Amino acid sequence: MPKQLQPFLWSVKVGDLDLEKDKIYIINQILAYGGLAEWKWLLKTYSAKSIKDVFINHPIKTYRPPTFNFVKNFLLDLKDNPLVGERYVINTPRIIR
């Protein structure tokens, strides 16, 4: 695992991650918080089918609404897949005073 990924996988030391055992965490974190370089690494490391499988079948509530829509509709081309956003999107309530 490249050390450059540590900012995106902050809850675990990159050296302690296993690409297979921790792939749900790795894939969701990189999709949610990574940029172009990290997404390229993800596609070199895992197959597109595996990435889509993790995204569809193992959602983690870590995405912001715009990121979820970008990943779903453009990055993974799942426009026609009726995924439930509430399983992916973090709700951040605002304090109104």
C-alpha cells in the first residue's frame, strides 16, 4: 500500500491494511475522499467489477451528496442502478440560530 494513501485511510495505518481483507474499507474511502491519482491507483489495484461490487453491496455511510452522485453516476457509471442514497450519504445537520 502506498504511503500517499494514508490521508484517505486515516483510521488505520496504511502498513497494517490488507488489500483483500480490508478492500471494502479501502475502496469506499478512496472513492469518497480520493482524487484522480487515488482513483487511478484503485483501478490498477482492483478490477472495475470488484469496485462496483463493493460500492453496490457493501455501502459505507461516508459520502457527501455530491461525491455519492459523482461516484455513482460518472465514475462507476451506475446511473440506471436505483441505489438508496441514505445508505451512503452522511447527514450533517446544521445548527440554525
